Amino acid sequence: RQCIVFETLADLTRCLQLIYHDKHVTVERVKNRLDLSYDASQHFGYRDIALNLRLSGGRARELGLDLHVMEVQLMLIRFAKLRSESGHSRYLVWRNAMCQ
């Protein structure tokens, strides 16, 4: 899993458009945790867009990478700051206490 952090929503949106229109990328799934209907309270306000992608065609196929699904998270810097080491540790303690 990799993460790309953006200063603005416009930059994040442009990156998302570039990924969608790249003929060498297949988008398998999108989790849009920036959507207003997403309940971020379960994750201490954290939001991102998580993409499950596969590389396709050419060299990726030759190397067998076209079968590998990867996750790329697109997030705004203000949410990336919530993912600090201590923030993630607190989330794990909470999640384990909730038996999730």
C-alpha cells in the first residue's frame, strides 16, 4: 500500500482523473472516504480515497504484474497528519477494545 498526499482537493481530484484515464491502469475498486455520507467518526475523522489498482498491458503483463492488485491511498495533508504513528497506535487500541 502506498499513499499520495495532496495540499488541495483540486490536486487530489486531478490525480484521480489521471489514474482513471491511464490506459495502463485498471481500477478494481474505490473506497471514497471523502464522500459526505461516509461516517468518519468511526475512524477519528480520518478520510481518504483508497484505490485498488492493477497495472495492465505491455511490460506489466510480461512480468506477471497485471495479476497483482495494489492499494493507493489519496489523501489531503490535514488527514495525513492524523495518521501519525501515535494517532495510528491510539486507533489500534480503540479498535481492539471494540473487538473490530
